[in-house]
Amino acid sequence: MLMERGGELTKHVIRAYNPSLEKTIIYFTGIPNYIGNTIPTELGRTITLMPNDYNYLYFSHFLYYLHTYGEENTWIVAGLLSVTRISELGGTVKAGIRTTREGNLNKQIICKRVGTTVVCIINVTESVKRYGGVSLDELFQGKILTIDYPTAADSPPVVKVYGTDGKQYTNIVDPQTMGTLSRNLLTVSGLEKILGDDRSITVADPNKVLDEETTIVGFGDKSISEINGIVERIMPVQLEEAEEAASALVSQTVVSSGGNRMKKTKSKLKKRRRSRRHRPNNTRKLKKRAHKHSRRRSVRSCYKK
């Protein structure tokens, strides 16, 4: 395929084992530009000698760092590669064979950061994997995903799925094996499991797509500018939903906590009043008794004399 039409990713790797913050920031600011005016269904790449988990960030880590350090409103295209674990039987040999065979990529991610939200397209073709009885090609065809990262550290990043018409799809959820808490929603971990089944996924050779007239062949030949228009229609709906949820949570918290606080304060005041009324009486009685005893002693002492 001719370079002016695109189809080749410029090599861009990172030592993914415990990368420092400085190296991670340099990695995202130094992403090379994509050359070409189309993103075909199959992308070529320079084969690396080291295993994928050595050269590339894991799928969930890449999205998180993109949300934190990525350039805003800059689309990135990258390949998605699965990882063969060294702990598997013959893992080292399998990892080497898998790495040398992955010169062509038919599983891609096209993503960008909008504010604190990551927007992405999963472009999959000719996949043998299925989820819920549906092939991954059909599952993600014409879908735009938005990923919101909550402020609470223990809350998972939630993925919402939209069609090109702006309609939200709620039928794509985490696999049931992940537990009951995530059955009714899709998280980044769940998305990774759908893509990789029992294997971890890495993001290979990210390239910036700067030309807005670049078309994505596996996404209905829509251009980047057309997809930007769809995202602009989706994002206001998301912001409105988030504001409504936040305002409902605030109002509920104020009512419940206010009621509890009044009750506690009232009971404390009652206890204090009772104790204040009671203590002076006890004190008076004790003083009177002590006074009587002292008079009796003095009278008896007089009689003895």
C-alpha cells in the first residue's frame, strides 16, 4: 500500500515495565504523526524483537495515561496486541513466535481526550472472537465509546457505548465472570476482557492523526471531521446526565445528613439539661449533710467539757 494513502504505523515504543512519570509524559508528548489520508482495516507495523508487554503499555494503562497526559482533541490511531504470558507452558517461545507474526494489525483503537473523557473507536475486522454470540466485528461496528474516570480511587472507569446516530447502547456490559457489581455496566477492565478474552491487551505504536479529512475504512469510510461532529452531539448529552446525577446526589446528601445531625444535637441538649438540673441539687444536699455533721460534732464536744 502506498504511503500517501496510509496504512503504516511509525514505530513508537516505551519500556513498559515500571515506566517513570517523566518517561510516560515524554512518551505521550512525543507520539509521531500518522502519514496518510486513510486508516485501512489492516495496519502495518515494524516488528519488535522484545515481547509486547515490554515495549507497549497495557490497554487500561494507556487509556488512563491518555486521559491524564494526552493532548486534548488530538486523535491517535494504534494497534491492539495480545500478550503471551511467560508463565504459560512454553511461554517464552510462544511470545517470540507471536511477536514476529504481528507485522499486520487488524485490531485497532482510534482515540482522543476531550476534557477528562476519553473517546475511542474499536476498529476490528476478521476477528474469530465472539462475545454474547456476536463477533467482535459486528459488536463494535459503528460504535463510539466514551470513558469517564471518576474522582474516587476505588470506583472503576465507566464506558458508555453510542451509535453514529447518537443513540446509547446498554446491551454491551462486563462479562459475568467479573462479579455482580459490574454486571449492569461496562468498565475498561470489562472492555479489555471482551477484546482479549483470557489475555491482556497492549496498545502498539500510537500515531497522531492530524488531518481531519483522513477517513477510517473500517468505520464506514467516515472522516475524522465527520466523527468529530458525532462526538460533539454525544458529549453534551453526557455532560447533562453527569450534572443531573451530581445535583441529585448533592440534594439527597444534604437532606439525609441534615436530618441526622438535628436529631443528634437535640438528644445531646436534652442530656445536658437533665445533668445540669440534677447536679446542683446533689451538691446542695451534700453540703447540708456536711453542715449538720459538723454542728453535731461541735455540740457533743461542748457537752463533754
